[in-house]
Amino acid sequence: MALSGVEIFKMLPKTNCKKCGHPTCLAFAMKLAQRQATLDSCPDVSEEAKKVLGEASAPPVRPITFGAGDLAVKMGEETVLFRHDKKFVNPCAIAVEIKDTFSEAEATKIIEQVLASEIDRVGQKLRVDAIALTNASGDAGKFEALAKIVAAKASVVPTIICTENPQAAEAAAKLFADKRAIIYGANASNAEAMANIAKTNKMTLGVHANGLEELSALTEKIKALGVEDMVIDSGARKAKDIIEHNTLIRRAAVKKNFKPLGYPVINFMQRDDSLVEALLAAVGIAKYSSIIVVNSVEKWKNLALFTMRQNIYTDPQVPMQVEQKIYNIGEPKPESPLMITTNFSLTYFIVSGEIENSKVASRLAVMDSEGLSVLTAWAAGKFTASKIAQFITESGIEKEMSHKELIIPGYVAILSGSIEDKLPGWKITVGPREANALPAFLKTRAA
């Protein structure tokens, strides 16, 4: 059972040293109780207290790393039911299934699609995260052959080994040593054998059951066998059941601190109809899936799912922002135009995209406005003449230019005179109100 703030406080050093970033030990204890801080922030806590408080202060959904290297995926660690309470932490992974009944050419084609799936959307790299190998044939030899193909051609991609056959699982697992793969297929009849394979290979174990009661009993049994890292599958396959089971699992973990269900959830969404599959996957993204397995990864489906996942897993209380600096678009020369905008991600990518469309090499000054759009930032006093002048001056950009002209967004034309006063010797030009007018504006100037 979770400890109260006062109970946690009794086990802390009570020195009020502030090393944890909080004014008092009591304040830190209250944050621990609310799962808004971690115990490792306190350097002076005793070993005995660590043992007692470690589990009590751990996130209700166990954090797990899936895969190794740059493409590794972090799962779990969630602390809330609703993202307006606190942002969801680790975006769900999207995995595509490859069956051992496929030919080598078919398997290779899917692997190539996964490796080529990465896109850049508002500054974030989005991709198909994993490959799920399925022992559809029931033949251990065929399964091992597929595992060898994937291990050779997609060794950097996190892998799920899907089979209920311990012999097949063991043979495939050896090919992904030190890759932090997932072995999925532990059930009531093979739990001990699958747990041993997971322990031996230091892999996460995927646990499958029919219903939540059977699932919680099975995870307790497997934990007693020495396996700590698990992903869980309640057996839900229909949208209604997925929503119900995933919600009950998250609620039990977060609200009741029910450890047997405090693990990332894996959902299998495969459908022959790609549109139906995409809709079902969207349900999982919205409702607590940590891994979603699909049949295919067409580009249209990827874009839809990536976009939804990105929106669900951004912090609704903090606008998406890009770094404050001068961005070169194309290969600007000393005489190239200089424009300015705010660092709200959507604003930046729309404006920079239109500048690229113009084919006119330019410089774009992106000023920190705490992630607000141009009009909002101006109204909030974060995109003002004095701040713009200070940014341009401190950037040193005039040393790279043969002119002193700054183009400002048309919506803040009212600032032009004030900026000229703050930037002596500079000419302030009012640009278009809308970004889609930038190509014509820049081409006319360049003519």
C-alpha cells in the first residue's frame, strides 16, 4: 500500500538541506507521496529507508526499456489517468507483425518499410518502433529461420518474439542477446519455462491471459519466479474490450497502486482491413496501450497514427517549442533577407516551410516567446519591440549581413516604428500577415 507523506517523512534525514530541490524534507515527502518526485533526489537517505521507500515511491506503472541503442523505446512510468493532470510520459510503441509463414522476400519488404518509416514532424523524429515475430506456423525451425533474417537485417530495431512454444522462444532469444527484446507468450501453462528464458536472456516477458483476474494472478506467479520486467495482455481484441480492460488496468495501477497490474500493456490490433486496423490502433493510443501490434505499415496509416500519438503524448500545459536562434533556410548570402517569428513549433514549421517553397535563401530569426504564436506572444508582452531588438543585437547576425533590414510578421505591423527606435540604423519592413503569402512576397523582392 502507498505510504502517506507523513509516513515517508519519518524515514527521511530531516536535515532540510534542500539538496533534493525542495525547501524541507516534509515538502519532499509530500511530493514523493504524490509521485511527483523520486527518492534518488535525496542523497542522504539511508539504505534501510531506500528499501522501504523504493517501491512506495516507484511509478505505479513499471518503467521498462525495450530495445537497445538509439532506437530503444521507454515504456511505462505513467502516473496519471488523464493527461490534463500531468502529461503522459512515454509514447506507445508501434510494432508491425512478420509471420514465419511469410517468404524471405515478404519479410525483407516489411523490414525495409520499418527501416524507412522515420519522418520528421514539428521537430520530432517519428517512426515504426518495433518488429513482432510471430510463430504462426507452430514450427520452431521456421520461427528460428525468420528470427535469423530479422536479426541480420534489422538488428537495431526493437523486437518482440511472439510464441507460446518455449523451445521456439529459446532458439529465437539467443539471436537477440543484449538487445533487450520482449518474449511474448507466457501463459498459465508455460509460465515457468518462459520465465526462465526471460531471466537467462535478460529480456522482458510478455504475459497473456484471458481476463484481468487471471492476468493479475499470472503476473504475481511470474514475479515470484524472479521476473521483474513484464508487459501484459488481458486477451482483449475488440475495441470495446480494449478500452474497458486498458482503463481498468491503468486505474488499478494508478488509483489503487495494485502492483500485479502495474505493467505496460501490449495490444494486438491486427485486421485485414487497414482502415479498421488504423481505427483500432487509434483506440489503443488514446487508451493506455504501451505497445500496439499491427499487420501493415502503409505511409498513410503511419502518418495518421504518428500524428495522433504525438498529440496525445505532448504536455497540454506546455506549448511545443523550438530553440531560439537564427535559422538558415537554403544557403543564405550576405544580401539574403532576414525575417523574425516566435518559437511556437507550429508557427516555425509553417513559416520555414513557406520560405523553402519560395526558393529564396533566407535567414529566419526565431525568438523565444515561451512557445506562443505571434499574436498571442505580442498580446502577452513576450514579442515586443525591446525584446526583438535585444535578440537581434545579441545574436550578432548583422556581422553576416550586407544590409540592416528586418522583416516582421504583418500581424504585428504596429511594432515597426518602435523596433526602428530600438535598433538604430535598421530598416523594419512589414511582411505578409499570413505565412502562405511569403513565397510571392520573397520572390517579388528578389526579382
